[in-house]
Amino acid sequence: MSSTHLKVIPISDLRVGMFVTKLDMSWLDSPFLSHSRAIKDTSDIRALRDAGVKTLTIDLSRGVDVAPPSEDTSAMAVPATAAPITPRPSRRPTSGQPPSLRPPVEPASLDRELRVAAHLRSKIKKAVENLSRALESGSPVDMGELAPLVDSTLDSLERNDQALMSLVHLSRKTQRLSDHVFGTFCLVLNLALLRKIPTAEREQLGLAALLHEAGWTQLPLNLIGKRSRYTEAERGLVHKHTLIGNQILAHSDLPELTRRIVAEHHELLDGSGYPAGLRGEQIHPLSQLLTVVDVYEERVHQLTDEPGVTPTNALRSLYRDAERGIFPADAVAALISLLGIYPPTTAVMLDTGERAVIKEHRADTPLQPRVVIYYSADGSVLEPPIEIDLRQVTTPPRMIESAIDLTAPGNEQWRRLWMSEEDLSA
């Protein structure tokens, strides 16, 4: 990077559209996981000011310069006396803000974003595998590798929140720890966007999602996705993985909130969780959010000794548990709203007798997703498969009748309904 592109400025000159490369404090005291970042929201500026940043370095080759004296920056900077700002769920530009000064995250079609998401999934899973090896040997967490993954994932989710969700559910046939962490990470960040979690907390939540299973690296591998019930001794080991994770992560400089979320991600509202048996408000709201997503992912992936279930049935079980006071009802409702009654890649039976797979869920029309039909009403294979948007009038008219559990006896014949990445991008 050429030094001619770098400029040191006071915090009072910071505005949306700049690209920051360095702060006058350590990253541990910073509200963000990485100092190198585009300023995309006025809440970013407020977070840096509230953290005590006085001066920072910007890169003019990657963002805008300080505004000329004649330029009105009222829509781009945050005065020290300004009223608190409510963070927005999206970092896209709002009306009235100059596009050239606010780098937008442009919406993308599912088919286009799937290519980006597939590459991102490979990077995330590789980082998780590298992280697991490092933690096994007692090495500290490499923040330089993990922090950029959070921002890249958020950008992808903002362009199209279905692409990564589809890839999350594609890998439900495996019990690999990296698949579980990938799914939990993507789902909880998507949920954080939906619930308008402030940027700094959102990033620390994402980091916690990448690290929340650190303790599993010290447990016997046969405990992951075990096909039979745990013995009492095995269950005791599994319940220690949060404590083990905290001990391992003690060697790394992590934000306090990230540590807390990792420590609490198996605590339950009714006090039946572990390791401390915390109740209700004793558990941080972001820990509760990660718990809901983690349990959903465990049930779909069969990470523990519980049999794997379909995404639809996992959501149903979470809903019932929320009614019993085990999980926060608002977080479970938000997850159902995010994924829909029939999440992406769910196999379904249509009322015509045809068998299909959910390709794209839409929150505004949850019962009318985009589907790919692989089998006709008489059970014959369709070549090529038929892609249909159920919002549109078709001949014959079609509605979803029920989800299909592909793991149930007798359903092995519908093997084409196990969607592959190639099927999604076809």
C-alpha cells in the first residue's frame, strides 16, 4: 500500500464512505474486530467516538477523503453532541445520502449470490478447521483470519439472505464440526441483521459463533454425531465443553462480550442449561440468540446423540420449547420468520402429488416459495426438473402439502431431493 494514499485525521473529520486502516488504540479496546474497515453507517462513527478514538488513519485509494470546507457533511458525520442513533438492520444507503459517499451493498439474485456464497463457505470452513488445529495445540486465535469473515458474511447476507442459508442446509447430512460452526455462524449473523443488532455487537456475536465450539477440539471425536445415546460419563464430558473452551480461549485476546457469549451459549432461560445453570436475565441477550441458533443447527446436523431432524421439525421443536420457557420466544419467532415454515433445500410434497425442493424462501409469502420439482405425481423423474414460483398462477395450481423427511424409512427412493450445490446453481 502506498503511503501517499494514507492520511491521519481526527475523529471529528470521519464520515461515511471513508476506509479506516488504523486507530490510535489497540484492537482489543476498539468496538470492532478489525481496524481495516469501510465506514458504511453513522453508527460506526458513533461507536468509534464512544470507544475514545481521537485520531485514525484512512486509505484514500479505498474510500473518500475529508470533505472540503464548502461541502455539507451533515448526512455523513456524527457531531459529538448528536442524539443517539438507532442502528439500521442494513448498511445500504438511505434516501438522501450521496451514493458516491456511501458504498452500497447492492441486492443480488439468488443464483448470482450463490457463487459468492459457495466461495465464502469454503473460506469459512477452512478458517474453522485451521482454528480447530490451532486450539488443539494451544495456539492463540488468529484474529487477522477470522475478523474479515464476519464482514464478508454480513455483506453476502445483505445482498441476498437466501444464498448462504441454502448452503447451510445443504450440509445437513454430515456431522462435521466445521459444518455446524459454518451453519451457526451464518444463521446467527442473519438473525442479528433481522433484529437490528448494533454493528459492534453484531461483529462480536459473529466471532463468538466461530469460537463457540472451541471446547469440542479437546473431546473424543466419536462424541460428535454419535448414533447411540451418550453414557452418563460421555454426557458429563460434553457438558464440560464450554468450560474447556473458555480455558483454551484464555490464551487469546478476545473482546469481553465474545467471551461471555461463548461461555453462556448452553445456558437456558429456565435454569436447566449448563455450565452455571443461569436463568432469565442472567443470560446476555446475544448469548440467548446464539443458543437458539446453535440448538436448531445441532438438531438439524445431529451434532450430539439426538437423531437428526428436518429443518421444519427442528423449528417446530424450538417453538414448543419456547412455549415451555426454555428459549426466548421472540428469538425463536425471529428464526422462524427468517427461515420460513419450509427452509431452503427442504423436500416437500405438493398438493398435486409432485415432489419438490424449496429453492428460495420469501418472508412476505412464506407458503409460496420458489421450488424445483424433481418428481411428477406418478413418481417418475422429471428431466429436466421444473422450477416454479408458487406466487405465480400455474397450471395446475400448486400448494405445499407437507415436508418430506428424507431420512424416514421408505423415502430413500426420493434421492434426487437431496439437493446438491450444483442443483442450486443450475
